[in-house]
Amino acid sequence: MASYTGSTPSAPPAPDPDHPRVAYPYQPHAPPTNPSLPYAPINPTQSSSSSSTAYGSGPTPPPQGYGYYPYHQQPQPQQQNVYSLFPPGTHPDVIRSFQMVDRNQNGYIEERELQEALAWSYQKFSLRTLRLLIFLFRSSNESSCRIGPKEFADVWSCLGQWRAIFERFDRDRSGKIDAVELRDALYSLGYALPPPVLQVLISKYDDGSGRKGELSFDSFVECGMIVKGLTEKFKEKDPRYTGSATLSYDTFMSMIIPFIVSD
């Protein structure tokens, strides 16, 4: 039996009219404002038909069958435009960033290409953070460590939201957030972590000098992705949102290991 009990922070942030209070210890997903859109439709390949036509003035018709086509009827191969797979309304800067790093134009980018693409508008993220992002956002049908246009657009949007949260709770404008600010930031996102769990998280980023742990935006994203990802995995086993679930050992290990083995 794996269970947890949410604990309201000792000093929760003041209510924000733009950010209503969340359910406890976590809330079900709100209905998406824009349902998941399928890939943009691709016109099916239209093959030319090999109809018999007059050929010269002789009575013998041109050869038919066996793949023969008159020159002007040769079927032209059509290439799929992989960039049409971006969701409708995707900002041109997002598409351009993807195109610039997808040098082989296969419609996928891996961790180092993602690092380069995000560095132009956000910052250079650690490979550990990028692997977590790819793991959480890649298509369920994709087994490789890579993402396509739709997933890249989702990552871009997610980072924009988390950047806004980070700046909101970085009250001293130091470019880092401490344990209290981290607690309040996660609470605003719907994650009411008990103090022991919060302490484990913040200690992960302790530099060993005895100073309290502080998180850069890169570390904040990594930390947030761990909390978000594990919570989502747990909620799959807790459909009634009771805060408790029964897990087998295999299931538990399968849930945890991707988040702790990311180097």
C-alpha cells in the first residue's frame, strides 16, 4: 500500500483572484480549453491512373501493365510536410525554432537539439531536465528519446507557464527561489506537499556548503516536472482522488525509476 497525506503548508500564499484555490491534496485536471487536436490532415497520395491513350499513328496500342506509364503520366512522389503537424495557431517563432534544429528534416528532435532550440528563447537547460521533459511529453507511441512538432509546441507552452510561476514567486528577484518560495509555487499549481517531502526535494539541490537550497529556473522546472509527473502517475491508480492507492512492487518501480534515473 503506497499512500500519502497532503499537508497544508504552514504559511500558504494569500489568495490570488487570478489563481483560485486548488483542490486538496491535488485536483483533477480542469477540462482543457482547447481539446487535444489531431495532427493536421495530410492529403492521401493521389496516384495517376494508367489509362490507354493513342500513341503515334500505328494501330498497335502502347504497352500497358507491368508498371508502364506514358512519360506525362508518371506518378510524382509526394512528400509529407512534417511541419504541418504543429497544432493550428502555433506561433511562428515556435515552428521556426523547431525547423532550425531539425537539420535532417525528419520531423523529430532529440535532447541536444531541444536544448539548442530552447536556448534561443528561454535558457540552456541541463540534459537531465530535458530528458524529463521528453519523457513526460513524448507521444505514447514513441519509444525513442525524441519529440515531434506537436510535443515541442506543448513543451514550449509549458515552459512559458512555469516561467511565469517562477517569476511570480521569486519575490526578491534573485533569479532563484528558496524552500518557502518553492512550497508556495507548487501549492499554487495544486501540489500541497508535506514538509518532509518538500525537504527531500530542496535537499536535492543543496550545494553541500550548508546553505539552504535554492533553485534556478532550470532546477525549478526539473523539480516541478518530478512532482507533476509522479502525481499524475499516482492519480492513475487513485481515480477517486482519495490520496491513497494500492500498487504492486513492479508498478511502483516502473513509476519511480524514470524520474530518478535521468543522468
